[in-house]
Amino acid sequence: MLGAEGLLAGTLDAKGRGELGGGLHHRAKARRVVQLFMSGAASQCDTFDYKPLLIKKHGEPFDPGGKVELFQSTPGAVMRSPWAWSRHGECGKWMSGLVPHLADCVDDMAFLPSMVAKSNVHGPATFMQNTGFVLPGFPSMGAWVSYGLGSLSDDLPAFVALPDSRGFAPNGPANWGAGFLPAAFQGTMVRAGSPSPIFDLFPPEDLALTPEGEHDGLAVLNAMNQAHRAEREGDSRLDARIASYELAARLQLSAPEVLDLAGESRAVRSLYGLDEEPTADFGRNCLIARRLLERGVRFVQVWSGADNGFPRRNWDSHEDLARDHGAMGLSMDRPAAALLKDLKSRGLLEDTLVIWTTEFGRMPCSQGGKGRDHNPFTFTSWLAGGGIKGGTTYGTSDEWSYKAVGDPVTCYDLHATALHLLGIDHTRLIFRHNGIDRRLTDVHGRVIRDIVA
């Protein structure tokens, strides 16, 4: 069994920083991660999974052979994508017109068009992609990475989550929670568009508190915390709270600088789309993600899409695909591509792993004539950056983009590959909980070596 000390001993330096090339178990190819999560289920057959048969059979009955399993509808007619497709890059990857900026980056990307999900319900499937389990209570990938590698910075959290400015995805903050790991490894939420991006980081402006008074109060609080902790050995919650307060004190100095974009050039702000309303929010989060990564944050999670309210605020396009995916694609494509290009221009992409994913895919047949229903049988994720062989595709879906047929990929495989690139053997990143040696990859997972450079 490996607890935190047992796992990290002799692997990190005194400040818990894993250096590139060292890794926990083997030489690392990446030292940090940014995960772009498309909440609501982005359609693979309208973004990255080109299927000429959908164009040829458009409007005809959908008959892939066998019973068609749908979430909340009966099979409609075959529906081609509203966006035209074209080839891009030296690799010749087919890309939809919904993502023209990402199309410029295909030679840096490795596509996984044969991803499969265990659930076709948003909440459990979102948990699955983040934690490896459909039930709540398990640590997110960012928490596992923080547990395994620690922080690259004394003044910033190891794990930061940037939710959509319009609200939370299904499961809310549990998507970046620490589960049964010590609470210190959970993600720190930053709401970049809020007047208070990090809740309660600063005291209220009307609070009459001098620096001396604050110092004396903290000293008393520390003494009380130590007494409380001495009576509750083995409970990590107080340690995590104390650590969070200590980090918060340092964040009072570091966070304003990280979140202040005034020093970014006009060209960079334009690259991310900060000057245009559709791309401003996600663009700001992607730019802040870059600033966090270059200042030592180990894992950053950026969300595109909120809850399932109406009008649609996420990728769940049951009613009108062109309208809702059109808006989501417009808001995501330019900033996501900007992040790749910006990281590359600064020399950061070579040791930063970028992961783009969603909870499941969408059906190739129509729902209600203009929408698409849920599809857990195939969807697409892609990776870029640290240790990834760009311009590649691993796995295939069938001719409809209905089911994975060649080399299906699970979230366990994606997680195992990400950990491998960070220098971690996924079978050895373990935390014992309730008598069970728990892993991010449970008892599954394989490294997808075909996409590893």
C-alpha cells in the first residue's frame, strides 16, 4: 500500500516538484496538463469524425443493422453535418467547418475517434471521464496528478479548475474534487469573470482589520488548529484546511498578477478572441490557463458548457444542432486553437499535455429533425503536446460514426496514457481506501503507445 509519503518519498525534491525527465516511475515526456472539457456531449460526427456515408444517405432511414439504442428518442433519418468538411495539414486530417481554427493545428494533434462511454447520462458519464467511475466520491484526474507529482509552485495551487462563466456542468465542483484522497489535492476553482475569482481570498473591504491585528488573529487560530489536530489523528480535513489558508495567504499576492491580463499584448488578446463577444469568456479562461501553466500550476481544467438549462448553455444539442453546436463551436474553436499555438510559440507545448474531451458523443441520425441524441458507443477525444505524436489517429468508428469498431478506447486508456506521459505508471499510482487499493484506472487501462512520440 502506498500512502502519500510512501508514494512520493525519494521521487520529488524537498518542495514536491517532479522535474521533466525524472517522473515517478520512468522518464516523463510532460510536466503539466491542461484538460479542455466539452460539457453536454460534443458531436464527433460534426467536428472530427468525417463520414461520407452521412452525406450520401442524408434523409434516408437510419439502419446500421440491429437495434438502435437511443437515450430519449426513436431513430430519425440519417443527418449529415450542417458544416462542410475539408482536409488539413500534412497528415491530411478531415475536419469540420465547425472547427476551422483547430484545423490549423492537426499536425500537432492525435485523434481518438473510437472512444466509448459506460453511461449515456450526463452526470455519470462526466464523472467517468474525470474520475474513472460513474458514481460520486472518487478523485478526479487532476487530484490524482496533484497527489502523485505535487506542485511546481510554492505560491499557486497544483490543480486549478476554470468553470464555464455561465455555471457549472453536471456534478458541479465534484468534477474537480479529491474524493477519498486528502482534501488538499482537490482543484481550486477560479471564476475568471467574477468580481471575486477565488471565493473569500480577500477580507471584505468594510472589515476594519489592520495587518497587525490580522497577524495576531492568525497566530491564535494556528494554536487552536494545532490543538484540534492533535486530538484527531488521521483526519486530513483540518490539515487540508490549514494548507489552504496558508496557500490563500500566498495567493493574495500571486493570484491578482496571474489573473490580470492587462500585460498581454494586443496580438495575444486577439489570438484568443478576447475582443469578440462569442469567444471572450472561453478565450479568457484559456489565456488564464496558459498563464497558470507557465507559472507552475501542474493541472488546469477548462470547461466549455454549463448545465442543461434553456436556451442551451452547453453541447447537449437535442433540439437544434446547427444552432446550439454552432454557438458552442464558435466560442470554443478559436480559443482552444489559440492555446495550442500560444503554448507552442513559447516552447511550452513540448512539455505540456493538452487533452480535449467530452462525456460521450452524439447519434448520426436526427432527433426531432434537427437535433442529435446521446451516443455512448463512440465519440472523439484528442491530445496534443508533451510526448504526443502529432498528425495521428488511433482507432476507428463504423461508417456511420455510430459505434467504435477498431481499437476501442476507454477513459481508463486515456488516463493511463496521460499518466504515462507524466512519468507515472498508472498501475502503481495507488491510494488505499476502505481496504481497497484504489487507482485512477481502477483495474483497467493501457497506454496507447501508437500516439506516444
